Amino acid sequence: MQLNSYLIFKGHAEAAFNFYAKCLGGKIVMLMRFKDAPDSGDMPAECLEQVMHVRLEVGDQALMASDNHPSMPYDGIRGCSISIAIDTAAEAERLYNALKENGSVTMPLQKTFWAEQFAMLVDQFGVSWMINFENREQAA
């Protein structure tokens, strides 16, 4: 079994996933647009270039998304966070600095009672992230 997160954007899934590929060092392995669907004739013309499905692979992990279908209500991405377990303090700092670009910091990268470094932020696309470096070697 593989458990993946799936995000819904309002017209900027492609820009978000290009940004995430750069930040996370991943690769977009699939991108389909609404115009690629056999039944896209009922889609408004301004939506045809939007993303119907995108898949970003980072190592053996995947993050997926689409743009919101215009017939569906959209309330933003709320009530969840993408949590990333980082292997080094340097990588935690690099990723924190990359993801916070044009976003907002909820909790700056800092030492906590459970982690060597932990941060929470909302990126420029409205996605909440948690970055966690536990430094398990030091804890053992």
C-alpha cells in the first residue's frame, strides 16, 4: 500500500508543482490538462489548460494534485498540512527557506522538545507544511 496526499488548487496547480519540484528536488512524471479528457467539451475555454492531474515524485514518495473543476465549489486547502521528515539540519533549513518564499511562517524553524528543528509555514500557494528534523542519532 502507498498513501499519497492529493491537493486541489484554484488554477495554479502547475505553478505550484513546478515550485515544489524545485524545492523538493523531485520530478513531475505526469501532467494532464482538462483539455486532454475525452469529455472536455463542456469545460469553459479558460479552464481547458488547467491541470486535471499532476504527479510529483520525490524518491519513492509522490505528491499529486489538480486544479478545481469549475463546476465544484472551492474553499481553499484547509485543515491539513504536508509533513516532511528531514534527515539533516542543513536540509531542514534549506527546505524551510525555499518553501517560505512569498508565503507566511506560522512557526519559525527552531528546536522543540521533540525535534532538533521544526517549522510550520503556509507557502505562496496556500499549502500548509511542517518540516521536522528529529536527529534520531542524537536522541539514541
